[in-house]
Amino acid sequence: MAQDFPKIHSPFIRKTINEKYLVTPEIDPEYKWVFEEITFATDKIDGTSICIHIKNGKIENVYNRATEKFIFEIKEQTKWEGACLEGIAKTIQKGWLKNFKDGYCYGELIGEVFNTNRHQMQGHLFVPFEYLRQHCFWKTWTQNKYPKDFNTISEWFKNLPSLFNQRLKLPEIKAEGLVFYNLDGTKMAKLRRNMFDWYFIDNPNAKTHKE
């Protein structure tokens, strides 16, 4: 059975400031690798996390977090499951799963019924995290083109575009944030726009997330 998605933490220590749970300039000692090792900064896209179980080259079932979904039981199918079927079908059409071996493939399901459709897609699409790691990462980060201090990163995030939208020729939007991977993909960290104090100047009614 698929495991629930692991909690991914910020490399900067977060504190509650003026009732907002925000990042501070202090680096979490466990996440120094984000700044000191060769890392990949990949687009964090905005949808719902799912996992598909592939066995003998066939999709056995789908999980939304830790909840197993039997999306092929047509009589019981919901709008969510219909969107999921469409999203996976489009992923197969794009060839994003053809080299995936048996096992659990994790990713994000995006489109019209999820999170206000920030990516402005028509229909739905399943985006494996491995696709984002390979095709939607910032080479300037990996190549250390710019300083990796708190203030530089904060300014960068203010207008950070979504590489995923650019690659799929979708409307230009600002990225939700970034997910950082170490070289072999065994360690992860994340930063979102709504972890910074400046985000709430333009979005005073927005709520912070503890995750």
C-alpha cells in the first residue's frame, strides 16, 4: 500500500509573527544541505497530491494522500475521480509514464476542479514529481549563479514565474513556490510564497499554512 506523502519542511526556521506562520532568516541546521550541496530547485505546482500504483505495467489503483481510490468503479465514480481519470489519461498521452517501472508514482493532479485552477488549465492533468525534477528546475540555482541568502531568495520569490506553465505554454503565472531536492533525490525541502511576510501585504486576508 502507498505511504502518505511525507511532510516537507522549510529550510528556514518558521515562527508565528503577528499571527502569521512565517519564515525567518535563520537556517534550520537539518537543511543546510539546501544551500551548501548541489541541489535542484523545482517548480512547486498547485493541485492535489495523488499516487498511482503500477503493477505489471498496468494501473492498479490510485491514492489521494492515504485514501485509496478505486477510480474504475464507474457506478460509484465522483467528479473528483472523473477528473483523475482524465488527468492520468493525458499524462499517458504525453508519454510521461512510459519509462516508469512497477511501483508507486507520486505527483500532483491539477486542473479545473482543484484549488481554483491556478495553472489555468483546460481539463485535468497528472504531473509526476519526477517530471518536475527533470524538466522544471532552475539551472541558475543548481549552478550557483546568485547568492543563496535569505534576502536574495525572498526578493526572487516575489516575481518567481512558474516554469511548469512556461514549459506547457500555459498562461504566465507566479510560482506557488519551490521544492528542493538533493542530488540523489533522497532529501527534500520546500518554500512557498505565502511563507514570507511580504505576501500578506498584497493578500491581507490570506491565511498561513502550518505545513
